[in-house]
Amino acid sequence: MVVVLYAAAVLWVGWRYARRQESEEEYFLGNRSMSPFLIGISLFASLLSTVSYLAYPGEIIQHGPAYLTGILSVPFAYFIVGYWLIPVYMRQRVTSAYELLEERLGREARVGGAILFVVLRLIWMALLIYLSSGAIRVMTGLSEDWVPVISILTGLVAVAYTSMGGLRAVVITDLMQFVLLFLGLVVSIVVVSISLEGFSWIPMHWSANWDTQPVFSLDPEVRATVVGAIVLQLVFRVCTAGADQTMVQRFMATTNARAARKSFLVQSLAAVVVTLSLGLLGFALLGYFRDSALLANPELDLGANADNLFPYFIAHALPTGLSGLVVAALFAAGMSSVDSGVNSITAVLNRDLLPRFCRKPGDTSRRKRRNRRIAWSIGMLVILLSVGVRYVPGNYLEVTQKTSSLFFPPLFSLFFLALFVRRANGRGALVGVAYGMAAAILVAFWDVLTGRPPLSYQWIGFTSLVTSIGAGWLACVFFDGRRSDRKRAFYLAAMLFGLVALFCIVVFAMRLS
């Protein structure tokens, strides 16, 4: 009943704001007058999905607390984004982030960036729906056959209110989802503390099932380190804020750069509070299950199936009503990222891609109908794509990194080159994107490609970012018509040498380890 009431509430919000829409500016940007606090919460809710909600406790239970140290990257990310990226972006009052690329890099870069974003968000939303459905299946005790049904219901509800209400509906429902998420965390921690008659779950020593997680290691096979966690989250925060339409679109929905910076500050503070709370929940669940007879269940294990412990706890340890609240929170977490993705992809298709292939509808009512048809089509495609996510190896956290890190850093390199490299050009920047994606695939799927042990997921984003910016800069110099043939040949040779050197370094490090 709690889940049904929640679904009805978000559909009502979408219907309510649908009646207020008078323009595309209202549909996609809320007339650029939305509250920085609401935008900040929406920014956070868009990034904190069901994957994060389940992955953080599962990662801490199975491997250890090193990933929590990534919150030390928040101050650095805030100053980079707030005082370096946002002022530049807010000078360009656009609807789509990829409009910024055309002025400096040309039409091909704008179209390439838009297509890359659409592919990224489609894969991301498919991942969310699949993992959310799997978690809800565990909580409800249903069989695997129900996963497609749950996926369809989650996708339909999220697309319905998003297609009706636009960005305002997305932002308001994101606030509701954030409240539910946080209440679910607090309730779970309180129930564990009551069950154990105190705070005996707080770890006083390194758990026997945890990995060795040093501060830093040159061995690329060490799965997690403190420095790696900080670098990973710094790259993720900066790249998403600087290249993801869901983030840039929300900045543009505020009145000015100062308001956009406030919204990012709210998002950063929310990230710190919720990440620490998820860490405490991981410790609490580890203490709860360590000596529990529930671990006799083959689906539950502190090592192989740690991601299932939180859903199982919700289903079997929380009182009726409270369990519905947390299930609704997980349902909300999935929808908070799906609604943002659908709205953002619709904006990108309308501004960057469809005008090049078909005429724009004339009056407002026709444009509204087309936007809603696009949103529904995106939702159906995402549901179909969710079937293929099961073939990506790793726990929830690793699966997330092996998908999103393939796209975010190369996409950000386009903006970096466009805004901060004076002689950048479209061809060179797109070459950098190709190199960056190749480097990310090499690190993420090293075990699949070579048959050797996997490399740490923490270096996927960093390697991709450095490679895409470096190769893109060299390629821009090569394609610069003002250079002599000799200089162009030199820079091409340097670019190829860099790629070979990168591969040799990785191979050497592997053999050394």
C-alpha cells in the first residue's frame, strides 16, 4: 500500500504541473527561475540511484570502508565546478549543454557529444531499472520471472510523470524521493541498533572478510585504495557536473551563476550526509548479519552476495509498514534517475539531433505532444535495454563504474577542449573521445580481453580522462590547418607514441605485479 500510494503521489505531481506548461522553456528549464535548494536536492537525487543506495552498503560489507574516503573529494569538486565551470557555462543561456560545443568545435562535435550523452544515459537508466528490479524481487520474495514485470512498472511510472510535468515535476518528485531515501536509511539503522540492543555493530577492528585496502598502491590489481577512491569520485563529480545534460540543465534552470553555485553546494552537502549514512548502514548490516542464522540462505553471503543483504533485511527484519517505506525509497531511487534521464534526453533530442532530420512542429501544443511521445519512446527503449545489463561482471559498484566511466570522462574532454584550449577543433576533440573510450574499455575489461586478473575499477575514469584530453589536444594540433606539414606529422607521431606507451605501461605494471 505504501508503494502504491507513493506511485499515485508522483503521478499526481506530474499531472498537476502538466496543466501549467506554456512553453518548452517551462517544460525543460522551469522558466529558469527554480529554487537553488530544490535544484541542489534534484542534482543529488539524480545521481544517487538505487545502485548507489544498495551498492555502498554492499561494498562496505563485502570489501571494506575504503570507498567512503571518496567524500574527501567533495571540497575539491565544489571549487572546481563552482568557481571554474559554472561561471563559464552560465554565461551561455542554453537549453542543451551540447549547444556550447558548436560555437567552438563545430556542428560535428555538438552532434557527437549529444549522441554520446544519449547512449550513456540509455545504458545508465537500463542499469538502474535492472538492478532496482532485482532488489525489489529479493525484498518481495518473488521469482526471477518477475524481474521484467517490475522493470516495466518502474519505467512506466517514471516516464508517465516525467512526460506530463517536465522539469518542475522531476525536481519536486526528486525532493520527495530524497526524503524517502533518507528516512529509509535512518529507519534501517535504528532497527538494527534495537535488534542488537545498542551500537555493538560499530566496527572496532578490521573484519575478517574485508580486502586489504591500503592508502595507495602502484599495483593496478589492488581493487581499492584510499587515494583511488578520492580520485575516482573527484573525476566522477567534475565530469558529470561539466558534461552531463541532467546536471547542466539544472544549472540553467536557476537565475544566475551564484544561484547555480548554491545548488551545487546543496548537492555536495547532501552527498556527504547520505554517503556517511550509507556507510553507517553498511557497518550496521555487517554487524547484524555476521553471526546471523539468516546467512544459511544460499542467496546471502558476506562475500559473494553482499548486495542482497540490504534488500533481504528490508523484507525480513523491518516491521510491516516500515518495510513498505524503505521499498518505496528504493522504488523512488530508481525513478529519480530515470525521470532525470528521460527529461534530459528529450531536451537533447529536441535541441541537438531532431532539428537536423525533421522540421520542428509549429505551435506549442504540437511541440508538447511530440516531447511526450519522445519521452515514452525513450522509456520503452530503456526497459528493453535493461535485459542486457545482466552480462556485465562485478558487484553493483563495479558494474556501475564499468558502464558510466566509459562515457563520462571522454564526454567531459569535449567541453574541456572547447572551453579551455584556444586552438581546439571538432575533429581533434572527437579523436580524443575515441582514444579515451578505448583506454576505459582496456582497463574496465582487461580480464575479459586478456584472460588475466582484472584491473582496479578505480582507475577507469582517471585513465580515460587523461587519455582523452591528452590525445584530443595532440589531435587538435594535428588537424589545425595553420600548422606546417612537418609539425602536423610530429604531433601525429607523438599521439600514436602516447597510445603505445600507455599500453606498454599497463602491461609492464601487470607483469611487475
